[in-house]
Amino acid sequence: MSPADLKLPPLRAQTSLNSQIDQSQVHCLNEASDHTLKDTLRGGGDKWLESDADEQLLLQIPVRRPLAVSLLFVRGEPDRDLSS
């Protein structure tokens, strides 16, 4: 199946979900103690999420009510070689 076969509805306006995230229940396995998911979601300044062990991060981001998410955008460092 190709992406064209999915027949997705048109994208709506982009909206931040930060107000819907239950910040007290956010959890990430393998995160570095100085670059956490909670800090990254709070925003403001030079923050990022980083693993303390390997390239895997397991995110748990509970929301306060049911949501329909059509797109999740994750941005990484463009110059970093992640293959090692």
C-alpha cells in the first residue's frame, strides 16, 4: 500500500497539544537526566531530548482527553550522524 492509497482527510490547522498533555504523567525511558522529555515539552530556550544509553527513546505522553492526531512532527539535528 502506498501513501496515496490511504485516502487521508486534508490536514487541519496546526495546533500545539501542550495544553492537553498531562505533564505529571509524562515519562521517557532511556532519557538523559539533563535532557528530559518533560523539559523539552515545557519549551523555552535551548532544550532537547537525549538518550543516556543508546539510540532508542520510549515516550509516554498521556493526554487529558481523547484526541485525533493526524500528524506528529519530530525534529532532530540535521548534521548529526546517528548511524554509530
